[in-house]
Amino acid sequence: MFRFEDPIYLWLLLIIPILALVRLASWRTRKNRLKKLGNIELLKQLMPDVSKYRPTVKFWFMLSALALLIIMLARPQMGTTISHEKRNGIETIIALDISNSMKAEDVTPSRLDKSKLLVENLVDHFTNDKIGLVVFAGDAFVQLPITSDYVSAKMFLQNIEPSLIETQGTDIAKAINLSMKSFTQEDKIGKAIIVITDGEDHEGGAIQAAQEAKKRGINVYILGVGDPKGSPIPDAEGGYMKDNSGQTVMTTLNEQMCKEVAKAGSGKYIHVDNTSDAQEKLNDELTKLQTGESQSVIYSAYDEQFQAVGILVLLMLIIEVCVLESKNPLLKNVKFFNKRKVRN
């Protein structure tokens, strides 16, 4: 397989035909001007050292070097192997609350940003495990199907914002039910749903959903983010969200509900604050889960090929410098670019 790491650079190749057209137009203009000066054959005799082909050859070498340089910037890569790999680990679905209340800044820098940082650190500790991302508010959807590609997990994580879901609320039950459907069909492997939420505007049914997950052998952990005392919610204008009566909206962490859901799901409730305690506690809990052999993972390994292209660029530039526009006096009797006349 062959691919480019940054294919956006390939659009720059459109410059090549444009430069070629400019060169052709310049050549025609120069030819028309020479015709106005007199007979072309007579002009050739007056300018014996001027080469007809050398400037064109130099131009095409320079243009080729530019094209190869653009290709090199796109970082061409060649697939070397397609491997099948068996992994021993657990499967984890992260269900992340992205309702507006997660914008509150009672946890630095905000509830949502703190949660994303926690997940990123969690991924850094994974080796042979699989992870999936579910985002929810009043609705829920899969942001990233379960995978062992940690780079993609971090990439999808960075794009998570409250604007992804218009329906507001905190429907934890819907998030848990969707997470249960997102696991693989592998048996004898530890499976966990990690719900990260402030628990506000709870829609109901979460305890029943957690109990169903427990029946399926899936542990449900609840990470409660925020301060039970409450905090205002920043708005886009630099102030705080207000209700219909003009009062500042306060959002509080519903710890009691979070604890009940975690208990029903045979998991554990962990409070997330400005310390790293939650991260350590979660890592300890996940290490207790049973690990098993997951399905073979197919992946492609790629080797960078830009070095070879770089050598070609250097070679083109060296040739372009070595080719003189005028005829070399030492080689005036050797005609590289003139057609040899064939006598009948």
C-alpha cells in the first residue's frame, strides 16, 4: 500500500502545469520578438553560443525538482506489513457527559476539560486494552467505536464539545445502554463502562441500566466531576448562563445519584477534583478486572519514503546547475541537443 501522510500538499502540484504554461507563453513571446529583429537563421549565426534547447532543459529539471519537493513535503509512505496481533487486556467504554453544565469551572480548567485530560491519561496507561468513546447529554451517540488505536482515541477526544449534542439534559441511562451495545462479542474478558458526569438533570432509569450491565458481566464506574456546593456555568459572552427570570444558573454535582448507579453496576463511585486521586483510584480499579485474549487486530505499518524523494530532488538540482544556458566552449563541437542530419 502507498499513501501520503499530508495529502493537502498534493494540491500544490497544480502550480506545476501553471508554471509550464507561463514558460510556454514566455517562449512564444521571445520567439515573436526575435522574428521582428530579422531572419531567424541569420540571428543564429550572429549568436553562435546561444543554445536553443539548454534553457528549456534547465527549466524542466527545475520544475521536476519542485514537483518532487512538494511530494516530499506530503511525506509519501509505503505499507510494509499487514499484521494480525492478539491482545490480552480489557475493554472499556468511556461515556462522557457533554451537557452545558460540564462547562462549569469548579474543577480546573473546567469539568469537561478535566474529564478529557483524565481520559487522555487513562489511555496513556493502556497497553493491550481496547477503548471506545460515547458522548451524551439529553441524547447519546458513539463518538469512537471500540478500538485499540490509542492515537485515534486521543484525536476524537480533542474534538468533543457540548455543541455536538443539541438536546440538553443528562440521560445516563441512555449512555449506559448505548455503551453496552458498543462492546465486542468477546467472552472471558473484563469489560467496564466509565461514566464521567456531574449527574445534574438526571433523566431517570440509570440504576436499572446499570443493573442490566451487571447481569451482562459489565462493571459500571461513575466518575463525578464538580463541586456538590454548586458553580455557575460560563456562557459564550464571558458571563454566566441565566434562567428565564434573570438569575444565574448554578450547577451542582449529584453525588448521591452517582453512588447509587455505581453500586447498582457493581462498580465504584470516584469523585474527580483538582487532584490526581481520581486517576489513581480508577487505574487501581481497572487493574482488578479480568483480562482475556481479544480478537486479532489488523493494522498496517508504514515506512517513510521522503528520503528517497529528497535524493531525487537533490539530483535534479545538481543537473540543473551543471547544464549551462549557453554552449560550453570546451564542448562546442559536441552537439547534445541538435538533431543529426541524415544523408540520403
